[in-house]
Amino acid sequence: MGKVLLLNGSPNLHGCTATALEEMVKTFQEEGMKTELIHIGNKDIRGCVACGRCGELGKCVFDDIVNEIAPKLEKADGLVIGSPVYYGSPNATLLACMDRLFYSTPFSKHMKVGASVVSCRRGGNSASFDVLNKYFTISSMPVASSTYWNQVHGFSAEDVKKDLEGLQTMRNLARNMSFMIKAIADAKERYGIPLVESDNLTSFPDGK
């Protein structure tokens, strides 16, 4: 049975973002997935200070919820990150968490399935969606898609419950993600995982 970790980056425990993620949780469970939903949007999470200590310690030097999430991510087969839109961008608390979580953890995220979910009243969803997906695409994580961009609209949880297309998108996303997790698990048994090269970094020290 696969396991999906979901992070709610909204300050509101039961707001718009939570409503979207909870719709996914129900579908994941129907698909036989284990789930864990963690609310981080109201936590005091500072950004990365580029100290490099994680390379020595194997974890972030700031011992907060980021270090609590890390072993859960290592064991998970998929990660969903959800955020409200603030000024056309994800919540800064979530971004600080993701920067440190992805940079400080020494384990591979290769072939873990990723998906981002965004919510707003009106605009900014597409820009925020793009920002969040980049954590996956730089980490060799396949990105799950749905039947529309992974977004819901509304000013409150009650509004989101009326966004029937948005909730449908969440359910389809969860089904697609479940399928990918199961398919990757089967493929690992039959073929192993793809080789990852990491020796070459773009650098032009001679100026040419």
C-alpha cells in the first residue's frame, strides 16, 4: 500500500486549501493509499540561511517542524503540497519549509510522485502552481496531473465546496497520483529505477 504525505501551507486549518486537500484524502483512501495531512501554515518556519550545516548533520540546523517532516517524506511514495495564493505567489511559510526540506535532506526523492494544489478567490493560481511544481521537477519526481490545473476557487471553505469543478479536479488528481504510485512500485520490481547522472554541472570558468 502506497503512502501519500500532504502539507497544508495555509494558516487556516479548515480553510480553502484544507478543503481541497481533504477532498484528495478521501479519494486516496478509496484508492487504497495511506495518507498523512500535516498543517504547517501556522507554524513559525524560517527560511534557509545557506549555512551548509545540513551537509554535516544530515538535517537542517534549525530543529523545527521541517526536521519532523523529513523522515515522513523519506518513507512516503508521494507528496502533495497545498497553498493559498498571496500576491500571485504561494504562502511564504510553505516556501520556507520547502526550500529547507528539499535542500537539507540527504535522501533521494527520485520517483516519488509530486503534486501541488493552490487556492485563491480570483487570480494568481497559475503562477503559484508553477512555483510549487519546480520543487518536484528539480528532484527527479514525476508530477501528477489532473483534468485542469490543480486549483480551487473561493473566499471560504464553503465557497470551495460550491466549486464543483475544482473538487472534481482534486479527485481526478488523487486517482491519477494513486495510479502513478502503484505503477512505479510495479515498475521498480520489474525494471528497477532509472539511472540518475549527477556529475556534470554547468560552469564556464574560462569565460567561454
